[in-house]
Amino acid sequence: MSLNRGSSLPLVIFAMLTLPIISCTQRSHTKNSATLGGPTSTLDTASATRTAAEAEAAVDLDSPPVARVQRQVTSLHGIELVDNYRWLRQREAPEVLAYLKAENAFTEATMAHTGELRETLYQEMVGRIQENDLSVPTPVDHFFYYTRSVKGSQYQIHCRKRGSLDATEEVLLDVNQLAEGHDYFRLGGFKVSPDHRLLAYSYDTAGDERYTLRIKDLSSGEVLADKVENITYGLEWGNDNGTLFYVVADAANRPYQLKRHGLGQPAGNDTVLHHEHDERFFVNLGKTRSQRYLLASSDSAVTSEAYFLDADRPQGQLQLFAARQQGVEYRIDHQGDHFFIRTNQEAKNFKLLRTPVDQIERENWRQVIAHRPKTKLEWIEVFERFLVVVERHEGLRRFEVRPIDGEPHYIAMPEPVYTVFPADNRQYSAETLRFRYTSLVTPWSVFDYDFSERTRELLKQTEVRGGYDPATYGSERIFATASDGTQVPISLVYRRDTREGGAAPLWLTAYGSYGSSSEPYFSSSRLSMLDRGFVYAIAHVRGGGEMGEFWHDEGKLLNKRNTFTDFVTCAEHLIAAGYADPTQLAISGGSAGGLLIGAVLNLRPDLFTVAHAAVPFVDVMNTMLDPTIPLTVTEYEEWGNPNEKEYFEYMLSYSPYDNVEAKEYPHLLVTAGLNDPRVQYWEPAKWTAKLRAGKTDSHRLLLKTNMGAGHGGASGRYSRLHETAFEYAFFLDTLGLGTR
């Protein structure tokens, strides 16, 4: 898995799913508890134990924190960049920590009067989830693997049964026990050895996405002495059940080395199999579903290079599949006597080729699926007798089933706007595809699709407690027309009685970077906003991947401003079409989506009423000019290299921090994570400080930094709901809707 300044949303969704073998995804402080209702964050605890009057008395609401000015000037291309708050980058400095804590205290005092509303929202959200829950068991050889959650516990329990679902349960890993004593805990890799005897797992206790690897003997329950620090997401077993492969990060948090570990050996003796020297590239690791090959790759934003190793001979060396060519991406997978190759060489939306495993030279590659200008081939799921082609057409993902001997066909989906992902498909010999399906009104559902019979079976639909009726809500997709004539899709969901009443409070969100699509998925938490009369809208702006690679290209590098103007166009269209009350327009975005929020607030502050920017990438110029910051060099191919004048001037034209002006801005909540490795905490902190010093209005400006977490916020499920309740309360209270 490669990193970038992606939103936290894909992290949450992808954690629920099984991704392709080698995948590329985008760029809080909790206490473990077994008590009913779960723990609260530091700020939530304060609001629960102090009255609003006490909180306000502790902080002068008329005197928000003011960061001192320390002018620093950077000159490049004949232009001076003035940065008055660079000193906030000193993470360990007492003055910096004191400033962040002062902002947190001011935020809590300002929001203290919403304590009852936040508790109401939290209880609503908890009341909709099945707290004692069980995942659909996944068959692997003679075992069934699954997870379950227990009421009052923050984390999942990983289990299995041998032979049948009626067998005795075996607990493999209780994450709640591992998390004891840690304010933050996130499980990373979870890989059972091919003989099902050992479990390799990794965990992060800071939110900085640097994981510790441990190995557990599942027969005895003993955690072995083996311990490796500083690994990232890749983790795979060799077929000898005694060799592990993992990826480590460099000082800039870039996954750059693939290593091999022998069971029982000191980590210092581990062999480096691949070292990526080019700072634009990340190392990824996976394994084919056939279990025959370990796969590694070096990937930049636009170029890739793949390697493979016979998993039965884990002491061997990686073999290069095809040397990298700038601007050419490819991925490989295996079926029978062939490798499949998905590539964009002379195929912007990708095509599929294959070649014999013993004839991998390019001259032997033969076309299986040709390039299609209006359909993007996203990835493939390879089974022994079938191939599932995962593609995106007209903004929606769909599956084409291709039998080895038979006619291809598509799996029909029941709604016009939906989200679908392949799920946990571990059996190479399987005759079914397991997939997850959802829409803005349909809860997450798990299906098994029979390849030969062309039938599907619903295995589970996530229960929404409290009497949820999907017929109460409406969903649709409309289009806004950009100034250049481009049709920009917008996905909408609302209560039907809300639409009958005309224009309403509207919450508009978007992402629009890295070719990552904003999927229309169901959220039981979101019902708290819909039931209070909100229309929820997703603007599928350029820079994302909804309409194929063209859509991404039209919103990156020297086309990046399209992302922001598309968002403004969507907001204006929603007002003109009668969906949105122009006096009650709320917007939000996270990470690169937070950049979008910062940019549109500078472009059209008059258009929006209230905004939430989560872990926002807003200090674009200073970050992209500093190659020591994690992700900077790797992202030149998404944003441009500011050392080149053309890109420097273009990025400067939209960088939110550099374009703050003395004018009125909407109400704004900014959230950050002190240990965030993707968007450093100082970006939202500096932006808040500059806005507070420059804006001319008296609107709310709040900075809330989670002092013990990273990019994704709180790690426990109850703590995440507390954070969501806080964010919802900010919107509702600011718009005067807190009593609904």
C-alpha cells in the first residue's frame, strides 16, 4: 500500500475490504475501556464533566489564542514567500505544544454549550450500530476466519473455526487486549501462515503509521521473540511457513526497502531484497491468490516496475518483470501458466495483456482486453477458472466475469448509483466472488456471486438499529455544468420529506485528487444529519477518478484549479436547482480534500456558510519546497515541482495558506493530528494562525488537534463516533439548528 496526502475516508473504507494484491490508496486521543458506551477523547471527557459555564470561565471567548509572528522569507523565482508561523514546526517545543493546547481549550470552551447536543448525537449513532456483531466468515482451506465486536469494546476480536461453523471458536487476536495501556492503537498487517500455525501481525501505537511486527504461535498462544520495528503496510509469508517478507520506511516515511526475515532470527540479520533509491517511488508487497508468487513493486505516481519471487523458494532472489519506463504503469498477477499485465502503455484507461510465466519479455505479451476511452480498467481479481475485471464506467464500478472457457458477462447491480468492492476472496479455486455493496440509502451488504449459475446470495446486510427504513430517503445523481462545458456529477441523499419542503440546509463534500473516487456509500451516522433536514451531496470533481484517467488528468498539475472551480460550480448549481438554502450551505473535505476546502474559501468565501477542513493539506508551497517532509518528492508528479517556475507560480496561485487575505471567511472548524505523517500537524495550525490574524469577520474559527493520533483520527470505534458527534454539532450549532 502506498501513501499520499489522501483523505481519511479511503482508509476507513479500505480497512473494511480486501484490496488487489498490490494496491495504491490515497493521502486522537483514546482510552481503551470495556464500559458500556465506550471511552471518550480528552476533549469529550472535559465536556462531559464540566458545565458550559465552567468551560467558558476557564477561557476568554473574546480572546482566542494568538500565535506570535516570527517572520521568515523564502525567495525563489524572483518571488518572496513570507511565512510568519514556521516556528510552529518545532513539534517538541513547549511553546508549540502550549499553543496547540490553548487552541484545544478555546475550541472546547466555544463548544461547551453543545455538550448535550453532542451527547444526543453520540447516543443516536451508537444506537444505530450492532455493538455485538460478527463478520461473514471467510473460508480458507479447512478454516473459517472472521472478526467479532463486543458491546463496550473499542476494537475487533479476530477468530476462526476449524472444519465447520459449528466448531469451537479459537480467538487468534483480541485487539482490545493489545490496546490496553495505549491511548492510540491500530492493527496493521494480519497474515496467517500457509499452514495456519503462525500469525504475523503489526501494530501502531502513535498514529504515525510506523508499525511493529510480532509473530504468534496459534497452537500455544505464545508470542515469539521475533520483533521488527518500523515496518509499513506490506507483510507476506513464504510458502515454507518460516520466512516473512516486509517493507520498511525511511526517515521521510517512504516505504523504500523490502526485507526477508527468517523465523527466530534477529531482525538485524534480515536480508534486503530490494532497495528503492529514487525518492519518487514507494515499495509495495503482495502475493498472488494462487499462492505461487510473491509480488513486489516500485511505484511513483505515474511509473511502476514489478518483481516476482517463487513463494515455494523464499530464499531466492526477486526477478524483474519489466524495467520501468517513465510514464508507464503496470501491475501483474498470475493464473495457471500465465502472468496477466494491466498497463497504461499506449492506453490511458489501461488495457489487459498476458504472457507465459517462462516468457515474460515484452515481445511475448498478448492483448486480452483492449483500451477503452470511456471505461477504465481498475484492477483484476484472478481465480483458477475465472477472471473478474474490475472497471469503472460512467462514474460507477462494475464487474465483468470472464470464464476460461465461456462467454464473459457483467454482474448486474440493483441501483443506478452505488458503491461496490470485491471482498475477502482468498480461495484461488473458488467458484464464487464475494463482494461488498452499498449505496447512499442501502447499508453495507455482503454477497456471494456464483460464476457459473450467475446468481447471488445475500450473506449479510449491516443492521441499522432503531427502525431504519430506506424508503424514507431518496438518492439521485445530477450534473452541474462547468464553465468549459464539462458535466460534473453530484451524488445526493436526503429524506424525501425534506425535498418536499424545498431548499434545505445542504452539506457538500468532495475530494478530487490522486485519481481517487469519492464513493457514494451508506453511513448510519450520517442519518443524524439527514433526519435534521440536511441534504448530503458529493461533488465528483475533476482530479478524482470517477470518470477515468482523463478525469484525474484534468484536475492535477497545471489543471489543479479545475478541482476547486468544479466544486464552486456544484455549489452554485445546488442552490439554483433548489436543493440548497444559500444561507445554510456547509462544506467539508479531508487531507487533499482539505486543500480543496481551503482553496474554495479563498476563492468564494461569500458562497459558503460553514466549513470543516480535516487534516487539511493547506501549506502547499512550504511543504512542496521541503524535500525532507514525508511525501513531498513522491508527489511532484501530482502537484508539480515548485523548483520549476511554471509549477511554482501555478501552485502559489491556489495554495490556501499563501492566499489568505484580509476579508470575511465562513465559520470554520479545522481538525488535525499531532502524529500525522501525511499532513503534518503544523499545516492546519499555521493556516489557523494566519486566518485568525488576517480575517475581518467575527465568525467562529476553531482548531482541534488530537494530541495522540495521526491522519485517521481516533482509533477506537466509540472514540471515532465522539469525534463525528463533535463535527456534526459544529455544523448544527453554527447554523442555528442545534435544537432540531
